[in-house]
Amino acid sequence: MVLNRNKIIKVLGIVFLVFVAIVYIKFFSSDTNFDKEELYVEVPTGSTYQDVEKLLSPLVKNMSDFEFIAKRRSYPDNINAGRFLLKKGMSAFQLVGAMRRNVPVKLAFNNQERLENLCERLSSQIEPDITKLLATFRDTIFLQKNGFTKDNVFAMFLPNTYEVYWNISAEKFRSKMLDEYNRFWTKERIAKATALNLTPVQVITVASIVHKESVKKSERPTIAGVYLNRLNQGMPLQADPTVIYALKLRDNDFNQVIKRVLYNDLFINSPYNTYKNIGLPPGPIAMPDVDAIDAVLNAEKHDYIYFCASVEKFGYHVFASTYEQHQVNAKKYADWLNKQGTNR
């Protein structure tokens, strides 16, 4: 009798081990169906479990195993929107766990020319679409409360890499950008802007022109000094980048490449044309980097009021204090352009 009982116990033990092995193989072995080492799945706000199943079905080898684990871990009743990292070889158990961990996005932007371009860039990295982002950034109440206008709110966005969740709302993203803007404008920077008789937005507007004029950090403070001298003397800025911006805005085509400003272009009727209008344009003509902003805040003090591209040191500029000297420099550059066959 004892012998039979031992046999039964052994048999039951073997059955149990086999059962455990089957369960382990079924639920804890690889259940992925993709070749990449890792990939991200984006679950939109308001998604149901059925929506998640549709997203995962091409990526999961056996959805019944996933569903079995998901139900026992109450996942169908606790769907989270966001961006989730799946790794090759994950088991059904690990996949369910991964779908609970919202992974932040390293959101980056720089060198955008206008708010619409920025929103297009943002919408490719986070959930809100271009229309929602634009409406949120141009909200009248927000603009009035924070001292912006629809033309200069672009100044609020400082080029950098930010960590946010993919499903962040447009409103929360706007708040984050405002916080970053206010954090950037320290007491020291505000004091420097005040000494120049400029607001932070005006500094960024000047910086956007400096940014477009030169990528050479060493001469940006000199260029900034030229524009500040012109502002202080009540002269028009006569900045070619503002004319280029006006032309692109008129044509509603910011993809076009304009290498040369022609004489007739200087008469375009636009508030961004600083040949026709004295003072600053309504807002930034580009997204200046921090170096360009600080170049304005720490502008070189000199008596230059003219500059043009150098034909001897490519990428740099030559400066002049008198119109006569500027004419000499400008003719050299114009002759060089003509030899290159650059008509536009």
C-alpha cells in the first residue's frame, strides 16, 4: 500500500513538473514576432484593449498567450496611453509588463523658421497633431496672459532636447516650454536685455537675424553690435534674412532656397522687410540657438553699421563704419556672385 502511494506521489510530481514546464514554455518563452532588437509601440489616448490588440497582433507570436496573461494582470481594465518599448525575445508575461511602462521621448528641435514648421516637427515626435499644437500655442488668452502675440510666440521655444511623454497634451507641452523659457531668462540675462533697451522677445528677434546671418560663433557678437547700432541710431536694419523671410511668407513656401536678394526684392510690402520698415520685425524670423541669443546680450561694442559677406574668407563678413567703405566691400561681393552665376 505504501509502495503504491509512493508511486502515485512520484507520478503526480512528474505531472506537476510537466505542467510547470508547459506553462513556462507557453507564457515565459519568446512570444515576439519581429526581427528588430527593439521597437516602440504608440498607444493613442482613449485606446481600448481591442485597439491595443490590433496594434500588437503583427508583433506578437501568440496573442492568446498574451491575452491570458493580460487578463490575469488586469491589463484590459487599465490601458495606458503612451509609448512602450518592446524587445525581441520578450515573453507574453514580459510583453504585458512592457505595455504598462510609458517610456519618455527625447524630443529635439532646432533651426525651425516659423511656428508651423516647429509644430510639424513636434507632431512627428509626440501625439498632438499640427492643428492642435498651433491652436494651443496661438490661444488668445495664453498669449495675453504671458505677453506674447501670434507673431512672436515663436520666441518662447528654445532649441534643445527635452524629455517628455509621447502622449503629453498640447497644453502641458506648452506649459513646459513656457517654464523652460522663464528658466532661461535669468535675472542676469534680463538685466543685460534691459541695458540694451530690449525685451527678451526683442532680443530673440534680433538673435534670429544674427543666427541667419552667420554660423560663425566668433563673429556673431560683432554682427549683433551692427544691428544694435542701427537700432540705436534709428536706421533701418536692412537685413537680407528678413527680406528672404518676407518672400517665403508671401509665397507660402518655406522650402525654397534663396541664396541672393535682388534689388526688386527690397521693395516687397511686408512688415518683415527691414529695408522698408524701421525697427524690428513683428517677431523672430527663425529659431536662434542659445549662442546667437547670448551674442546679442553680449554684443561687441564698436562703430560698425555696415557689413557684407567676405570674398576672401568664406563664411565670414567684412565690416565698415562708413557707407563709402561698405560700397567697396559690397561691390567685391556682388562681382564675386556674378562670376559664380548666382542669380537667386
